[in-house]
Amino acid sequence: MLLGRVSSIAIILLLIAWGVAPHASASGDVPQALSRSPAAAPAAVPAPAPTTQPPSPIERPAPARPAPGLEPEWGQPGLDFAPQVKTLARVTACARGAEIPPSFSPAVVEAHCHLLGTLADQWSKRWLARARTFFDQTVPTTNLPDRVVYPFGGGDLLTALVVFPNASEITTLSLEPAGDPRVLDNLDQADLEAGLVEVRKKVNHLFSVGHSKTTDMGRMTRSVLPGDLTYTLVALEIQGFEILTARFFRVDPSGALEYLRAVDPYPHEIPGLRSPFASVEIAYRARAGGPRRIFRHIAVNLDDAHLAANPAVLRHLEAKGQVAAMTKAASYLLWWKEFNLIRNYLLEHMVWMVSDSTGIPTDLARAAGFEQIPFGRFDGPFLGGGNHPTEVFKKLWAEEGAGPLTFRFGYPDSAGHDHLVITRRATEK
């Protein structure tokens, strides 16, 4: 590690020798830390030779820096972090298109890739083959919006790509931030190895169980590697997509997007400041060629109190017009009265939705002009809590004569049965 190993006295002496004020930072549209490829970062930095030019900020210890002046700049067109994201994808998701940084052992990365590849093969045989057949027969091929909204879907681009393989735009929303793509610049070999073990554990849970546990996502948020972003990169690689651009954004009060234009060059979080890397936009396309597509993850609290206080995300979603939707393993939050705003958004703008029983309750869906088609078996909710009667879903399965389901989609029911429900406009067949 380059940071935190030099005493404060040594830092001051080095800064004086370089002629740099202790609180100086890079400015302009492209920070110095972004002007070089992460792959070029050395494993260790020797004592600086006499020079008239100070080294890049990433090569010297970070002085103590007060919060003022560290706020990121937002606007258009925004910094493109594709080089950093592609390098992160090479190391964590075993993607093509970038080199392993020389500070890391290729053998360690390749061993990780072998294990990750084995997990992906098992997932393809045990889950994907069954799910692909089901969704090919179930998802409409005409009159379906090509924009997808996935509330409570952080870390699960993979399932969205399976359900909606032709979507031009997919938006997931959850509490978890995407994460800083520059983390590799500040990791040593031991950190990386521990982080890759964590990646495999969490990806294997998604592969095996079919959803990302909230507790897992929380741990990945605190991991040395960015959890939500890493899940996304694994999904894109497994599904055969390549990254074109990667930008980070925030949503302004009108619902428009403002992109990160300048950011502190040090790849670490500043206590007390919201991460500028919370929400990400990745443009991608199939490696074999095809249209440019967009994935966005928005880090946001979707309860009524937060959306009412700051409705910017709702304005952004509403501007999409009609959408397809999905949710699963969502802690039954769409049953709760505290999530009326996001539930009402879905009922007003979605045309077709797939979910487990954590989707929209049957009585509310029917009142808004939808019908529901159940699959599998549902005897009761997987989790306790919530404040909507369980009976409306139990009655749906009892009345409609559910179709067969041979794979898990989100939570099982209270007895471990797999289940799924399609919610669609009554006129949509």
C-alpha cells in the first residue's frame, strides 16, 4: 500500500521538496489520477529523484485534506472511466479487453478466473438453461417496451439480462452504491486476493440461490472491491457483452442526469461526503456486434419518506414513459404502505412485470387494470413482516391454477417452493 506508511513529518518534507502546497489538488475536467492507465501504476514507488515536476498524486502519500474543496464537479459530458472499469473487469470478472496491472500476480487472477468460470458453467447448466426456455416462451416479443426498471435490484443485472435480452436500457435501483472503479490503484496483492475470494462467494450465492442477499450486498459495499459494480461486470462478461463507456452521475431535481466531470484523484472515500461513485451508467454492446445499450444503477432509498423529500429519481423514471419491470427478493417492500410512491409509479408506467411474491399484491394490481399469472407454488411469504395480507397471493395461486416452474426466481415461499408471477395489463396477451 502506498498510503498511510509515511509519517506526517516525512509527508510535509516531501511536499516542501516538491514545491507543492499541502492542500493542492488536481483541477480541470480530467484529474491527474485519470490521465494514466491503472495498468501503469507501479507496485512500489522508490524515493523521488530530483525533478522540477512533482510526481502524479497517485504516486505520493496523501496529505491530510479537509473536506472543503473536495466536492466533485458535475455536468456534461462527464469523465469516461471505461479504462478503469475495463481493468477492474479483467481482474474481477475475467473480461477481455484489458491487461492485468503489473502490481498483481497473473497467476492469482487466472486462478480466480478458473474458479469463477467453473461457477458460471454450473449456473448455465443448472439455472440458465431452464430459465432461458421459460422466458423465451413467456416474455412478449411484440409491444413490450425496451426500457426496463428494476426496483430493489442492486447487484442483479445478470437476471435482468436473462429476462430481457433485447432491452436497450436497464435501470436498477437500490440502497447500495456502485463503487469506485479506481480501487485497484490502491490495493496490494493480499488485499486483492481477499477481495477475489469475497467476489466468488457472493457471485456463487447469486448463481445458487437466484438473488443477492441484502446482507451480502452490505458486506460487499464494505469490501476492498466495489460490490455492486463487480456484480455488474461479471454479468456483462458472462452474457458476452463488452464495455464501451462508463460514467458516474447524479439525478438533478428535474430528473435529468448530471455526470461526474472532476473528482479528487485519490481513490478513497472522504469521510462525511457522499461518494461520487454511487450511481453508474455503462454503455455496452455484444462482443459479436450489435446496438449500443445502456445500463444504469441508481443508489437511492425508495421509501416514501425519501422519495417525497427528494422526488428527483421519480421524475427521472417517469420521463422514460412506459416500461417493462421486474423485481425479486425485495423483502416484500412493495407490500408495505411505506413504499406507496414506487409501487404507484410501477402501476402507472409498467406494461409487463415479472416478480416473485415480493412484487405487487394481486388486489392492488387488479384495481389498476392488471392481471396476474402465477407459476410454481406459493403457500406463504419467505420472510415475516410487511403490512399487506398474505392471503391475496395465496388466493391467486389457488384460483388461477399455476403453471409449472422448474427454477428458482428470487425467494422461495415459506415451504421452500419455487414460484413466480407475471403481472400484465389486462389487454396485454
